[in-house]
Amino acid sequence: MRKNIVLGIFGLLVAFGLVLGAGANFRDYNADRSVHWDIVSDDNELIDLTPIQPYAYINDAGVLVVDISPNNPNYPGYGQGLSPNSEYNFDEVFKVSNDLWDNKTIVVLITSTNTAIQFYGADHNIHDAQTGAIVYASDNAKNDVCFTLTPGQSVKVGMDFTVGNAALNTTESSAIHIQAFRLGTEPQNLVGKCGQPSG
């Protein structure tokens, strides 16, 4: 069984001052000035997504939103945007749980088509979907990551945002997909790469 969850990237402001004020496991920052980001997911069943930090929340439509901008209801009026030529890293943005699959281990695949948005797991439990290597910090974050969840288990997903030399008020747009496969039904290219039990 497979489940797709799309995280659309819309215009969202993320500011250095807001990030520090959030106390949100902010790992590091390299910067020059300001841009927009917004991450929204269709929070459907079979994959349980939970926001971890105040800049992530479930909106009235049941959508997981990562919003580090003045529009975030947890921080109204704060933040001015991501800086051009900068990199922002957050160790714990949202959590994926296996609470909805009865007695089934699942393999979760998260993919981003935007190279400016990558994933990692500071708890050393997220893998590069191409090589199987553990991606545990922003320096080795990847666009395509995967991990295995036993019933009742969860994994905290970190995100790395890299901004090029973009003009002020630039908006990025992309799609992020989260898929879950019952262990043993995952695509062949993921077999043995996501922390699956051996044997």
C-alpha cells in the first residue's frame, strides 16, 4: 500500500531573528539578506505527520504547514525572510509516525525536486535513498531520503534550506512527496537502503 503526501512550497518569510527567537533546534546559519518560503503538506491518513516546532503547525484544513514568517499564528508579525546566499538548518521540523498501520512495519520515502530543500535526521535514523548512507546533518542532507518505522515508532525530520543569489521577495515553488510502503512492498531501488532489518 502506498500513500502520497504533497508538501507544496509556497511563498513564506523566514527571518534570522525569528529563528533565534523560536528556540527551535536551529543548527546553523550562513547569510546575506532576505527571501520567502512556505511548506505545506496534504496531511492524509496512513502517514501521521506532526509538527514539532512552533513554526510548524496543522492549519484549519488539516494541512501541515511550516511557516516561519510574519503570517505564522504562533509568531504574528515577526520575521522578514530568508537571506540570499544563505543556508538555514533545522534539526526537527516535523515528525513522521507509524501509528496508523496495524502491526505493520513501513518504509517511508521523502523526496524533494527542489535542490534548495533537503532532508536529514539528527538522530542518525534517516538514510540517503540512493546510497543507503545515514544523513544526520545539514552538510550531508539529501533531496531523497528514506527510513523504516515499526508500529508506534516515529522519526523526526530535519530540513536544510539553501538560498542562492535571489532577488528580494523572490518566491520558490516546489513539491515534496512523502510515501509509505509496507515493508517488503517498497520499490526495488529502496530495498536494503532505508534501515530495513536484514534477512
